[in-house]
Amino acid sequence: MSEHASMYPWPQGKTSAAFISIDVDADTPMLWRQRAAPQPKYLSEMEQRQYGLRAGIANLVAVLGRHGVQATFFVPGLVAARNPELLPGLLENGHEVGLHGFAHEATRDISTSEFGEALERSLAVFVAQTGRKPDGFRAPGWELTRDMHALLGRHGLYDSSLAGHDHPYTLDGVTELPISWSREDTTRFKITGLDARWAPTSPVVVLEEWLFDWEACAQAGGLFTLTLHDWVSGRPAPLRVLDALLARIRQDETAWIATGAELAAHDRRLPPDARASVVSTRD
Ligand SMILES: [Zn+2]
């Protein structure tokens, strides 16, 4: 069992890794919140969110393309079903597509069987549109119960919703690509109205923060998972943050920039004694 991040065996002489992930939420979290209403009444947040599909995703794909970086886009089944060109387009650009609930169901609002139904419905959409089963899953809101987590394992999916290590690990038999709230854009940039709980952070500050975080993570030999959202980070100033961050990471030849599927496959190929394998704490 590896207790230190620096002990994690990255491939081909690499000593750290970066995982660029984009959650294509579009309007689904808002629709889920307002699911009891016949239709959303107000336009303000809806229009902010529509920006992602109108422009944000294409902008993000363009910046990634300039750096030759392949990312993983986690897409709710409903967003894919309503935009049938989305998944094939992302795959054509060399990116990975992964699952992110069907209607971006908040996992605290649903039962295990509802979670399972959303997973099956999403898998059907992904298989119909791309011809294959996706490799990975990310939970809306980064929350899961043990039973939901076990269902991911039964489907052979990797998960990227939890944060129990600085590098890939196996939790209760499921490959985990750890996330981080400190490398996430909505807590910095997302303001949907006057009732916002915080002011937007300057992109200049966020860039400095993420560069600092990258350097600390790389030195510790860990996995730097960045989580962006189509409608938040697809705008000009946050795009510059991504552009500068990728330029910095790419300067480091010992950094492996990989998709979730590549990271999970690497971790699963490691001999059992080189893998960080843990069981969740139980009462
Ligand atoms: Zn989401």
C-alpha cells in the first residue's frame, strides 16, 4: 500500500499527472432544482447556462486543441439526448466522454434504484450515439452512497467523484480518479444572481492559485484533476486561465496529461502491491 503520493508509479518516466475534466451540465442542475414546476419561469440563469452549448464548449475545445490536450467531458444523458451531435463531436476532437447522471439528479434527492435507472438510461444514450460503453462516471455534486458506488463497480466504470488520495486509487474495488474542490471553477466564477453567496474571484487570482496548486501537486507526484464547466469556464477570461495553465503544465516533460480512461487503465494495469487499494470506513 502506497502511503505517499510520491510513491505512485506513473508510466514512461513521468512523475506526476494532469487530468482536465469538463462537466457539461448545461441547464440540467437548474431543471432538476425546479423539477416540480411545469416549466422554468425566469430567463437569467437559463441564459447563462445556455451559453455553454452555444459557445462555451466550442471555446474550450479550441483551447484544448491549441495545446494538443485531450480532456474528459462528463455529460448528463439528457444533455446528450437533446444534443445528438455533442458526444460524436467531442470524440472526433480526440476527447473522452463520460457519464454524469441522466438529468443531473442530485444524489441526495434520489434512491439507489433511481440512481441505477439514471445510469442505465444514460448508458443507452451513450451507446446509441457513440457505438460503445463509456469508461467513466462522475457524480453530480460529487456525492455518492456506498450502494451507488457499488453499482458503478458492477458496470466496470471508473469513478471521479471522491477525494481520498492524491493519485488514482481503488475504493471498495472501484478505480477512483480523485477530484479537488480547490481545482474547480464554479466556486470561483459562478454567480447566477443577486442572491449569490460569494463574489466572483478574479481570473488573475484563480490562475495564480491553480499554478501554485499544480506546482505543489507535481512536486508531490500526484494527480492534478481540474474540473471546469461548459457555461462557466467557456468565457473569454476563464479560457485565458486554462490557456496559461496548460502552457505551464506542458512545459514539464515529466508531467503526464491524460484522460480519465487512460489514467484508470494505467492504474488497473499496476501490480496489486503498487496500487493504493482501500476499503471505505464502516461503522
Ligand atoms: Zn455537474
